[in-house]
Amino acid sequence: MIKEPVHDPVFLAGKSERATKEDLPAAQDLLDTLTAHKAACVGMAANMIGVRKRIIAFLDESDTTPTYTVMFNPEIVKKEGAYDTEEGCLSLLGGPRKCKRYRRIIVRFETADMQPRTKTYVGFTAQIIQHEVDHLNGVLI
């Protein structure tokens, strides 16, 4: 189900809790909301739809065919190649804000069936994941 994006910075600044299999409906709502906003948004964290669980959805351009991906309990375990950039956010009103990102990251996460995975991401996909994991940690750009 498509949800309204949350714009309350106090709510968004709260840290998210570990996701479980019981949070699969929230993950589907997150994916539905992201695809409904695909013209203006390439990634979302669950708190952006009012759910404080560690779930992100994003447009993964790391393979030859871009696909939407959902991660449960993502943790960035390694970062390389720091750079400064500007990002916008569907939940934060106003224009782009300056932030620091990394060109290459390694992410440990769980799939929808709670299977552990570790994957390396680079470029724009890595940037999207960093933005969404920041949301889960209560960090606003």
C-alpha cells in the first residue's frame, strides 16, 4: 500500500529497530511507496513511511538491468573513497544539502526471508544506500 511520506524531522531523527519477518508487510508498503514516487525518489527507509524498522528499498543500478531492492537490517561494514556531494530527500523539505559519501561500500544485510548477505556497491547505488542507512540511524542530511 502506498503511504504518505513523513516530513517530521523529530520522528525521522529517531533510530530504527531491528526488522523481523513480521515486518514483511511494511517492506512491501515501502516498496509500493518508493515506486509510486519514482519520478522524484530513488530510495526510501521505512521511517520515511512512519515505520521505525531497519528496512530500506532502493533502485539498484549495480547490475545491467536496474531493479528495486529491499534490504532488512543493513549495516555498512566498510567504506572507501570519501567525497563531498549534495543530496535531496523526499522527506526533507527544501533543496539539496551537502554531505559526505563514499564511492565504494560493503553492506551486510538480510533478504526478505532473513538470509544473511554481504555485497559490495559502488557509485550512485552506494550513495543511495548510504543515504537510506543514515535514515535508519536517525541521521538527516
